[in-house]
Amino acid sequence: MVTILKKGATKKNITKLLEKLMKEFKPSGIDVYEYLGKIKLKDDPIAIQKELRNEWE
């Protein structure tokens, strides 16, 4: 998307353009914050990561 700002545009005009862009903008992907704190781990996350990396050796 291209937005053209003309020379001499006022702050009010720029604000309107930004608001229009934000209404049209749709973030892609998923909301990862929805899953924050949902997994209960018994082991230390660093230990799990090292174990998973060592599986490939």
C-alpha cells in the first residue's frame, strides 16, 4: 500500500491518513500472547532445549 503525503500537509491531515491506514491494516499470524502461561513445565526450559538439541547428534 502506498500513501502519498503532499508537501505542506498539516498534522491533522497526516493523522487522518495514519488512522485510515490502521483501520485497513490487518496483522497476519496468530496472537501468541493468547497462549502465555498455558503450559506447565516440570523441568527447566533450558534443560529441555539442550536435550532436544542433543537428539540430533
